[in-house]
Amino acid sequence: MGRGRGFGKVILYNEHFVVYGVPSIVSAIDRATTATVEPLKGRGWSLDDRREATPGYKEDKMEQQKESIERILKAAGVDSTKNPIKITLGGDLVAASGIGASAASCVAIARALSEEFNLGLSDERINEIAYEGERAYHGAPSGVDNTAATYGELIWFVKGRPIELIKIKKPVEIVMGNTGVVTNTKAAVAGVRERKEKYPEKYAKIFKDAEDLAQKARKALESYDLKAVGKYMNENHRQLQEIDLSCKELDFLVGIARKQGALGAKLTGGGLGGNMVALTPGRELQEKVARAIEKEGFEVLKTKIG
């Protein structure tokens, strides 16, 4: 039996902008999807998805998931007609929008295939195979999600360039709030592209501002200026609102977090639903923000970046 795991992630700055070469900052979180691959009698492959999930997530993603697994098998060079397999997914990462659930599963499956078939795949190759799997979910993904899922670090990511690791003094507590709205990331990416083409001057300025913000945010992280880190998260949320990627549920949760003292809060991931993230250094503040979100009937994840 082959085993593998892939980390969940939180994008701190510049989801969607990253598709167009703007720098993004992403951190793995301490939750992961696990996968096992074992021989199966018969032909082809079967899937047993045991992950906890946002209601409707697995159903909405089912066809994309099937395509993703086919892409992963092809990229890994595994012919399931000759080598039938059963894939089982589990772990403590909830299958939900905005936390890298699809990327984590792609990485986990690729690693399990590598172990089961003695492929000896490097992390770099695992990342490439996971990217192919992500194409089923995102169309033309930036690669930021699968990179975080593979390497499990705090990462400076620019599409098409080698990753750079960001080192900070110590990990920082965050709260992720789940709107319960399942995101269609392909549609969100297509919408940004359509509006960018329709309003080129407006979008050019927003994208340039987002690039400048990422540079300042990186310096703030490296100097451990958490107030500035939070301020730039708030600013990035406003930029994402300007390109129509937020929604009333996200804005509501962001507002709660800020009111409770979070240093910054923003949407994270595909937008139009999914998750938001709040910067809440210290267990006391983390608990306070988490309780306030839960009180409104939303699910939370308490974790750390860095």
C-alpha cells in the first residue's frame, strides 16, 4: 500500500492576481489530506473519499475530481487498466473552498502512487503532477496551491519562477472562517479575465498596487511587524473586492474578525465564497475571534502560518 499526504494552505496575499504574474504569499497550514493507493481486483480505479467536507462540496466537485485523478495517473505514468487501484482519501483537512483542499488531495495521491509503484518521485516532480491534477479544478491554475501543498512552507510565489521561502521569527496564530459557500474557481478565474479585458486601465492600476503591496507585506513578515502584516491583509481584501471576488458572507466574517481585534482579515482562495483568514497572534485573541465567528453559525479552523 502506498501512502501520501498534502498540506492545506492559506493565501495571505494576491490570490487571482498571481495568475497574471503578480507575486503572492502563501503558507501551508498544519492540516493535511492523506491518500492511500492499493491494488484492486478488476479494471481501472475506484475512490473512497472519507474526508469531512462542507455540505455539497464533494458533490459539486465530483466530475472535476474524476478528471483530476485521470490527469494525475497519466502524468505519473500509471495505467490503471493494467494496474487497477483503489484510492482512499482522509486526513484532518476539511474538503472546502479556499483552503487548498483540491491541491492537497492531488499531492497526496501523487505521493501515494509514487510509493505504491516505486516511482521515486522528487518533491519537484510531485508538484508538477499535482499541478496537472489541479487543472481539472481551476482550468489554468497559477500553481500556488499545489506548491504550498507539496512543500509545506511559507512561500513567496511568482508564476513561472523558482519559489522562495520566507522565514519569520515564530509561527503566528490565524483563524479561518468558512462561509459554507462552495466556490467554482474556474468561473471565478474566468470572470476576472473577462473584466480585466473589459476594463484594462482600471485593472492595470489595481494589479500594480497589488504587486507593490506584496513587496511591502514580505518585508513586514520578515521583520515580524504583525500590525503591518494585518494592515496589508485588509488592503488586499479591498483590492480583491474591487475585482469582484468577495461576497456578502465573506465581508460579514471579515467584519466580525476585525471588530473582535484581529490585526487583519481578508478572503482567501478562490473567493465568491469559501474561506476568509484573520491574523490573530496569541491564543487568547485567536480564541476570541473564533468564538465570535462560531457564534454566528459558521465553522472555523484555528491554525498557524509560518
